[in-house]
Amino acid sequence: MTKARLLRLSVVLVSIFMILLIIVYWDNVGTAHFYLHTSFSRPHSPGAIAAGEDWETLPDVDEFLAKLLSSSLKQNSSIPRKTEQLLVQGSNKPVVSNLEENVRGYDWSTHKDRNSLDQEKLQVERQRTLREFCANSSFTFPTKERSFDDIPNYELNHLIVDDRHGVIYCYVPKVACTNWKRVMIVLSESLLDQGVPYRNPLDIPREHVHNTSTHLTFNKFWRRYGKFSRHLMKIKLKKYTKFLFVRDPFVRLISAFRSKFELENEDFYRRFAIPMLKLYSNHTNLPTSVSEAFGAGLKVSFSDFIQYLLDPRTEKMAPFNEHWRQVYRLCHPCQIDYDFIGKLETLDEDAAYLLQLLKVDRLLRFPPSYRNRTASSWEDNWFAKIPLAWRQQLYKLYEADFVLFGYPKPENLLKD
């Protein structure tokens, strides 16, 4: 009888110790600031793996962590929050120090002449299109059928988490991701300037924006939470507001080519341009620096770039670089039930609406869009010298992004 009591006492003490350990561990990474400010409360689609489970049906560990989280929220509700700060206007013009931003410039016009969009209906339509094709068994593409648990941690590195406001953003390069990362830094207060969090997104230097140490992403969860990482991901995917921004896939490729190969970029020259010039333009003894190459007129052509994308050897060597990797591979839209789908083509309207929904529109404004942004009207000119067969292959390579996000098939590029 005494042994049984001792055993029960030991179990209780170990359980209390584990709970305290988890609370301390969790608090160290900022989960005490888990504020659910968002206004989304719609039902999730049954096809979504991570966000579609009912709260009551979560596994035991998930339920335990959820209850622990709820307890932490109640304890912290008595802590007075900072007085909401009004919109920081900042300077009238940004400090432009990056070559790419110098070339492209900013568009600070107010766009008052644009027709206002019915954003709520627009979101319903975008989400319905995505869910219908994710559920359509006749429409297939790689990785579509896998579950959220099957996604390797390193493929979750584009999901940025803000625990302070309960927001998850999947960033897609060449879709205003620099400025959305800036917004996430301001919201999460993950970066300080002389001991004070940034308030104006455009004050954040570009080199800090793309520093991986600046953001808390899902692929960092394993190092922080260990074996509980997947359970915590699922809880946050269910409770947080999840959003991404996309753009026409072919236009995104043109934009990637312009910024990485038409401008002097040392890293992309060495990693990608030199192999492309050797494989597809038969160049040898190439300069070791991009400035020397540009001075000698040695630049990757758009045709070289398309050949590189279509070359089966490319993926065998390494996955596509994030700047031209398909959105479905970056953000897993059939495994994660996104609450908001924005598009670069309607960036200003979508961004303003999203910040209102997140109830942070009085804290900051989305930075102004670039002028001379790569436009869909440029496609005919850019693809004019690309053989028809290549264009058709390229469409198949990016077809899932076209279909899932409601972009029309570019018939004019795919027929003689």
C-alpha cells in the first residue's frame, strides 16, 4: 500500500515538474504574448490538414498543450498592454540605399482613383478556388496529397510567426515580401533600434529584413520546442491568422530574372549565372566577379534562365531557389488553411484590408509599392524569343500556382 502511494506521489511530482518546465521554456520564447487580436472566425475547410481538425479532437498532447496555453493566457490577461500607438507616418520618402530599390524606386501616390474592391467577396472567391482544386482528385501536382506532418521542417522556413498578434505569414519572394517582412518585424517587435522596437517599416534596413535570425519561423520550432514542435505548429495554425501574397507565376519569373541577373548581384552570379553561361551559352573562362562579367558584356539571357528552369539536372542538383520556387512548394496551400490570400496585382487594396482585419491599421501602414513594377503586359515581349515548346513546358512546371490562385492560363503564350 505504501509503495502504491509513493508511486502515485512520484507521478504527481514528475507531472508538476514537467508542467513547470514547459511553462518556463515556453515563456522564454515569448508565448506569454500570445494575443489573439484577429477578427477571423470563419469555419475552416474539411480538407485542410493542419487547421481543419476540431479543437476537441486534437491528440492528447495537443490538448494538453492547448489547455496549458489557455491557462497562460488567463494569467497574462491581467498584465496591462501598451497603449495603442497611432499610425507612425515617418518621413515622406524612404532612405534608399539598396541598388535594386534605387533602380525601381517607390510609388508614393495615393491611388485614390482606383475602384474600391469588395474585399470580403474577393477573399471568399479566392479561398473557394483554392479549396476546390485542393480537393479535386483529378488535378494533381507533386506533394499535393501529403499531410502536414509529412512536410520536412526545412520546407517550413517561409512561415513567419508573430506571437504578439497571433499572425502567421508565408512569404513568397518577388511578391512584396521585403515589405511584408518589415511589417512582421514591427508587429512582433523582433528587432530593436537603439533599444527601441521599430515602428515604421521603412526604417528597417533591408539587410536586417532578410536576416534569418530576425524572424521566428516554423523550421526553428524543433530547436526551441523539441518533440512538441509539430503539436505547437498545429495549435498555432488553428488559432492564428494565416496569410500569403501571390502573383502571376510567369510575371514573378520575369521579376526574379530582372532583379537577380540584370542587376549586379555577386552571390547569384557565382551560384547561378556562371553555370548557366557555361551550360547554355557555351562560355568558358568566365570572370570571377559580376562587375568584370558585366563590363565584358557577359550576362545571362532570359532564354538561358528558362533553359535552366526546364533542365531536369537543375532539381537533381538542388531544389529551386526560393525566388523561382513554386508557391505551392513554399507555402503548402493544400495542407495549410490560409485565412487571407492577397495578390500583388491588388496589393494596395489587399494590404489595407488585411491590416484592418488584423486590427493593426492604427499601428502602421503598409509601405508604398514600387513604381515600374514588372507587369503582366510585359509577358508577350519577354517570351517572344522563347520557343513554344519551352513555354508549354514552363506552364506545366508552374501550372499548380496558376490554377490554385486563380490566374488564367496564358493561352496567347501557349499557342502558335
